[in-house]
Amino acid sequence: MNTAFSPITIGNLTLPNRFIMGSMHLGVEGETGTAERMAAFYGKRFEGGVSLIVTGGISVNEEGKGSRTFFNIQNPEHAKELKRMNELLEGKGTMCAQLFHAGRYAADRNCVAPSAIRAPINRYVPKALSEEECWRTIEDFGIAAKLAHESGFGAVEIMGSEGYLLNQFFSEVTNKRDDYFGGDTKRRMNLSIEVLRLVKKQLPDGFPVIFRMSGIDLIPGNPSFEEVIQLAKVLRDEKVSALNIGIGWHESRIPTISQLVPRGAWIPIAGRIKEQITDIPIIASNRVNDPVTMQKVFDENRADIISMARPFLADPSIVKKFELGMSNRINTCVACNQACLDHAFQEKSVSCIVNPEAVNELEYRKPKVKDPKKVLVIGTGPAGLEAARASASLGHKVTLVEKASVLGGQFQLASNIPGKSEFKETIRYFSSELPALGVDIRLDTTATLTLLETENPDVTIFASGVKPREFTLKGLENLPSGNYTEYLTGKFQPGKRVAVIGGGGIGVDVAHRLTEDEEPTLSSYDKKYNISSFTNANVQKEKAKRDVAVFRRNGKHGAGLGPTTFWALKQELESVGVEFYHGLTYKEVTPEGLKVELKNGEEFLYPCDSLILCVGQEKETSILEEFQTKHPNKKTIVIGGAKDPRNIDAKRAFLEGLEAAHSIK
């Protein structure tokens, strides 16, 4: 039997396979009346083959809430909501409550910590807990465990990773105490140990208690690997049911789950811990999103269980599809963070760019239509692909037209950016899923008026996308230039010193490709961030093969890129010498380079031998206008960049595709 699908025991609970869904906030916690919505989301994941799901962090007291979108289990209304959720999920699988305390990460002026040291990502300086308050906090963990059991949870996980309270106590970086809870390695472990002891005491014998501990903090000066193992051994000796190995603090300057991180990058950390902790299950997490990486974890015996969170957003049935050999039909998480982490940190409802039904299951739960329509979709960018998929899944007869020889549109173009090859997985998914749903795909086919009249659909969905905006500048002919489409498709070859005109998301991505044209690997990632040092991980400076500068008239560079990912990309670009200029006016291009005028009136010449134009996009709607003029009464739906090219991104495009399908009457 494949190890991935063999049973394993956590406490007195036997799981039928080696996968759990890890903790992830849905952005609807902390509210009443959301039990049905959460149950619909989690229930679909149970149906998809996972048998244990860890909730987003449930605070053990009021001061431990990360933000207003957190439950406090000691709040009777919140406990009631969680109990209702568990009642709706009864018999489907095991829900595991993550017992949580944010510590100095709590977005509240009353936040607390081991010591009064402000977190770089929080504006509030925390109050240092007194020793008495530490014991009271331990009591709150015990109370929370008891309430979790009474609320119908079948397991609990103690959150001691990602830079939250227990993790803060274990690190000398944030713990400057000299008492029972700090002063040396042994005492810095005491809060975690005492929490585990009391949690276990409040629960029935054998009740599964997982401890999520940090395998590596990725903060300069963080605990050494030897100290991490010391904590792991003590937790094992205290009879914890399993260790879930977390990676990195939220304030770390090392990306841990974005597209810049190669798949499976953190599995070796879990593997090193498993080598020394052999008698309880070790759970590995972070950047595991495909069956090949999953299988490698088990083949190399790096972990006993794999925890995934975002991959279950993208595809609730990822486990079942892996087991049934249907990997080509897995809707793979592309590690973009745009609709999940970005939303969570903005206190919005979480979803997924490639699966906008996620956390919206109740809204889009519809039976197949009784009166199927003939639907023609024009364009196969994200909007068109999702419109075709959703329409077909609702029972409509769908034809999909694409003028290129491959699916993907802007996603296909973006997949040429280093780290964004994950987008190819999305294209692979739709290439398999659409035929399975009966969609008639016609590549190398231009949508003409004749074609539309011949097909005579009941509904035409125009997802014809965008084209690069035209740009003129005095002297542009003096140097070789091309737009981003020409560069990313290989039609334009820039020189060794390049000016990128336009510093939005596309411009920054182009700068990335100009300075690094290969996908990150485990070895290149380790070298770039000095991961092997363990206690001194930092981005390393090096010289890129090209000199690149990114120019923007106004606004911030990277607009449109997600806040939880752009910082890491900009950091990488700066580490290889990319220059950023903004607040300027373009004057002219001379044979020597690009001349601009800065806000202070000073003229500046950037010496370069070529330019790439990333100055925005215009909608491509020529066929739409022609069709509507001749057939004003025909049902048409316009989505994606063809609807509005301003600030268009994949998140909006996929969502509009889904909404278009559900609007067909």
C-alpha cells in the first residue's frame, strides 16, 4: 500500500490516510451566524478525502485574538457558533481546534508578550506579562481545551509556531525575561510545557493533542536547531500526540509560502526533526501542493503526515484525486496569496483566485440547470476558462474559442516569470477539466462575426482580454524597444542595460525575468537566503546579469501585486541591483538612454541600451462591438479585461467568469 494512503494514529484517533488540512483563517471567524458557511466549506473538504481539519486559530482569551476576525472560545456566543459548526459536520471527519494566542502580533493596543518589544509588523508595543499573568494564560489554554472538547471538536492543536505567543517565549529574540518563563533555553520552554500539561489534563485520556512548533523561525538570532530538537524531545516526553512543524515568523524577511519558494523547500526541516523524534507522528507543511512532492515526502521518509492549507482552497478534492490517479484534474494552488493570506490580513473573507467558490460554497451551490443553454465563450484567459468550466458544470453546452494555439491568455504569458510557472498547472487543470465536462475547445480559431452567426449561441461570453497600451515618447526610435508581451513571448530581445517604463505589477514582474530567467530551485533558494545557517537567514546580495531600472510616473511600484508577496519580490530585485524610480515625467529617449524629469525639476539620464514598455493595458473588444452593433438583442456577457482593463488581475477575472456562468438564465 502507498504510505500516503495507509492509516496512522494520532492519540486515540486513527486517520485513514496521511493528509490533514492545516490551520487557515477563513476571514469569517469572530462573527455569529457563520457556522453554516464554515461547515459548507469544511464539509466539502471532508468529502474530498481529508479526514482531519485544523481550524483557523481560536483564541484562548480576549487579549490573544489576532484581530476582530478571530473567535475567542471563552466568549459564549463564539463557543456556541463553533458547536453549531461541529454539529453540522458530525460524521464527516474530525475537526481540530487550534488553541491560539497571538501575543505581540495581536492588532490591539492591549497586546501582551514575554517582553515589551514591539513586533515590526505591529504598531503597538506589547505589555510584558507578569509571572502571575503567564500562569493565568496557561489556565486560559486549559479552559479553551475543555471548551473545545465540549463544543464537539475531536482534537486540539496548540499553536506554538509562526511567531505567536508560545513561540515568542521560546525565542531569545523576544524573550528577555529572567524568571520561570525565561532566562535560558530550558526556562524559555516552560510556557509551552505548562500549556501542554494543562491542556492534556483538561481532556480525556488519549484525546489527540497536536503541538505546532516552529522548525525554524527565520529570524536572525532565533533558536538553534539543537534547541529546537530539545523542545521537540521535551514535548514528546510530555506525551504530545504529534508535532506539526511550522516554518518562519510573520515578520521574517524570508518568503516561506509564496511562488518564490520552490516546492517542498521546508520538508528537510521536518525530516531532520523526524530523524531524532521517531515515536510520535511528525507533520510537515508549507509549499507542498502537488502529488509528486507529496509522494517524495513519503518515499524519502521525511514526515509521517503532510499538512496542506491553501491547496484545499484551490481544490477540495485534492486528496481523493491523488488517490484515484486523477492528478491531471487537480486544480493546483499557485501560491499567489492574493485571495487567501492577503484577504486574511486585510480582515476580509478568504477565497482562492483559481477557485472563487472557496468559502462561498453556499452562494454557488446550485443544481444543474433544467433548460441548458448553448454558450459560446471567447478567450481563454482566467475569465474565459472559469466561465467555460462553471457553465459546463451547471449543465450548459459550451464552446470555447481561442485564437492562439494554447489555452491561458494572460496566465500563459505570466507563467514565463520566474516562480510563476505554477500558472502552467492552472492551464494544465483546465486543459483536462474542460474536456471532461464536455466543453468543445477550439484553438487557433479567431472569433469572427461569421463564426458567431454560424454558431448562433443563446449566450456569448466575451472574455477577449486585453492588449498592451500604445505608448509614444520623443526619441523612442533611438533605442531598441518592445512591449511586455513581445519580451515575454521572445519576440523582443533586450540588451544588458534595460529601462522598464511602467512600474506596476507587470513592470516589476518583467524586471524579475530580466534579472533571473530560471525557476528557483532548492539549492538556489537556500543560497539566496542563507537558509543553511539556520540562525542567520537573510537575503544575499549578488550581481544580476543585467542592469535594470524600473520607472513609474506616480504611485507605488508593484501596484496590483499582493501585499504578502510583493515585499519579498522587491527585496529580491533590490538584492541584485534593480533600481526603482518614481514621481517623474518621461522626457525623451536618446541614443545614450532614457531621460526623465524628477519631481524637484532635476533632469536625470539613465544610461541604457534598450527599453521594455509596461505602460498598461487596453481592452480588446473589436469583435464585441461589431457583434453588438449588428445583433443588439443577442444575449452577451462581458468579463475580465474586456469588461474593464483597469486594475485587472486573475482574482477578478476568475470571479467574473464564475459569476457570468451563474447569471445565465
